[in-house]
Amino acid sequence: MAQYQENTQTNTLPLPVAITNRGVAATELRPWGSFTVLEEGRGYKIKRIEVKPGHRLSLQMHHHRSEHWIVVSGTARVVCGEQEVLLSNNESTYVPQCTAHRLENPGVIPLVLIEVQNGEYLGEDDIIRYQDDYARTKN
């Protein structure tokens, strides 16, 4: 059973001691918002992603990983393959490996979600961009 350490700075749930002691990675800023790697190990990575209102990530695909997205707050418009769906608090979706997908915040408050990546390789350079609002280069 995991040991827990109280987070006294906010009214959030406590983090497992293993994550707290190892240190949470710094938040990385992107034009659409930010992400923070909460934990990673062999074959998985867990991120907290925040998308600014009216912004979206690139239409993209990954060769080496699948992703599970769980909405914590806000509204997510998700394109996955040929399907488009709106998700709200406590709803989730699965993005299979090698499937074109996009995440968008059509709302007026920040979209916060937890992303769980699974796969043999989880590097940020495993992104093939098909469309991008911020003119980032295609890989």
C-alpha cells in the first residue's frame, strides 16, 4: 500500500510519497497551454495537461504509444480518427497508437486533463504533426 504525504499548500489530494520525494518534473509551456509529467516508468507516463480556452493541440499521431485522457475540469473536444466527441468533467477517451488525434478546449475556462501514455517509447519526438495552429514544423 502506498504511503501518502499531505499537501498543505492547496486543497488537493495528497501525492504518493514516491512521487513527492522523487520530485515532480517542471511544467513545460506550449502555445496552447502547458503540461507537467507527474510520473513515468517503464512503458508508461502520466501527465497533467492544461489547455487554454479557445486553443487546441496539433492534429497528430504517435507511432509508439497510445493515450488515455481523463477530463478533470473544463470541456474537451476530441478528434480521434474519424470520430469527434465532447467530453466534460470525469469523462474519458482512448487514443490508439498510430491514430490521428487532436485535443481542443472550446470552453471559456481552462481544460485540465490527465493523460496516461502507454508504449515502448514515450519521447516527445514521437509526434507526427498533420496540422498545427502555431506553425510548428511537421516531423
